[in-house]
Amino acid sequence: MASSSICRWRNGRGASWRLEGPLIPLNSDDADDPTSAIPVATIGLIVVNFLVFFYELALEAQGSQIDNFINAYSLVPCEYTHQCQIVAGAPSPFWLTLFTSMFMHAGWAHILGNMLFLFVFGIHVERSMGRLRYLVFYLICGLAANALEILTSLGSNLPGLGASGAISGVLAAYLVLYPSSHVRTLIPIGFLYWGARVPAWVFIGLWFLLQFFEGLASLNGADSGGVAYSAHVGGFVAGLLLVRLFAQSERVGRLRVYHRA
């Protein structure tokens, strides 16, 4: 992530934090869960992410301004390890990029994929925690994702951006809270997609294994395709460790009864 380079949607360099996996979620089987609480926090996060993305598109239409914005507000590991200078135009204090990078995306596929995962799983995690707890949990998971990305890319000057580190924590929370639920998903078979109803532990478990082993491969020099797998692992582990501190047991109990019905 870098003072002189930009994310891969512009010139092929950078780490976009997007949720990738063998399955595409459509919805969980709790679409009609027994609570009428509107997932305000999840919807709000999605709206903010899209507003920032539309701002990026506006800057891109103006030419080089998008380069300056991406470089200034993305996460650049070497800035935190003092192995490179902080890029001109970065927020002050520059550690605000730990937060701003969570709301930036590198293209339509990047933001649509991330927001789909956030909506499918986030609405139920929010209902289990409550709005404020959920927002704090989300941000902490994003910070953990950024921390592991810095630790595994100490000298990197490539700009990292995306919400998927925080969303990885949301997936971990969903797995812990509703392991017996199911996810309606699309499974790619060649050029076709097959609809299936997959246990949540299978869906999220397969996704995490992919992130973990791809992350190990990237540490050994393999091409990561511009995906910051270590950020996904960091957010997921943080979610596993913190979910019990933030979940409200009475909400979880009500939803679990529904899952098993």
C-alpha cells in the first residue's frame, strides 16, 4: 500500500480486502426471524460504504485526484513501521487510516461482494448484539484485520483498502452464534450456478480455510491476486474471540430457537 502506487483497480498494485470464496451467499434461513428490529447499523454501514465509493467514482472522473485520495486514506503498512514516509495529504493523525481504509473499495465487484456478505450475515449478528455493541464489534474486528495486515507486510508500501476485514469478524460471530443455521447460496459449476442450502458451519468454514491457506501461501511469496488474506484472518480471529463479549444472550436464544424450528 503506497505513497507512489495505488490499488489494483487502477494499475494492478495494491491489496483490496474483498471477501472471496467458492460459494456466493444469497440469504440465511432467518429472513423471517422472530424480531422486528430493523438492522439500522448494518444498513447504515452499507450506505456509508456506498457513499464513499460514489465519491471515489466522482474523483476518478476527474483524473489523478483518485490516486491521491487512495494513497492518502488507505492503509499503508510501511507508514506504521516507519519504513516509508507518510504520503502527502494523509489525514492527521495518520492512524485515522486504520478506520478510513475500512470504508474504501477498489471497484464495483469489490464493494458489491463485500456488501452482500455484510447484509446476509450482519443483520442477524446485529440483532444478537444490539446496534451500538454491533458497531463497536465491527470496528474492533476491522482494526484487528488492519493490525495483522501490518504485521505480515511490515515494509509494504501498497495501499490496502476494503471492508472485508471487519466483515470477516461478522462471519465469525455468525458462525459462533448460529452454527445450526443454513445459508442459501449459489455454487459456481463452470459457467453455471447451482442453488443450494448449505449449513452455516460448512459455508463459513470453507471460506475461512481458503483465506487461511491462501494467506500462508502469500507469506511464502505466492501471488495473492491483490487480496489481503491476512486481514481476513485477523478480522475472523478477532470475531471468534470477542463475540461472547458483545452478544446479548436473550437475543441469541430467541434466534437459535427459530433456527432449530
